[in-house]
Amino acid sequence: MAGISIWSLLLIFAIVLLLFGTKKLRNIGGDLGGAIKNFKKSINDDKSNKE
């Protein structure tokens, strides 16, 4: 990662944490995980239907 140090990433993470709070970030993470899970499931279902 050219030009971005670990300290910069930690500072950005701290600012995001202060803006949104831990509960909202946890909900966003759960929603994102569920979306990825459903996407993978639909891809696998589509592959099995084509065969």
C-alpha cells in the first residue's frame, strides 16, 4: 500500500468508529456478511442449475 502507513489506517479507523459507533458498525458488518453469503449461495445454485 503505497503511501499509507499503519498509523494512518488506525487514525481513519478511529475516526470512523467515533462517527458511527460500535453498534452501527457491527450491524453493517453483519449485513455485509449476510449479503456476501447470499451472493455465494446464488452463484453456486446457478452453477448447479446449468449442469
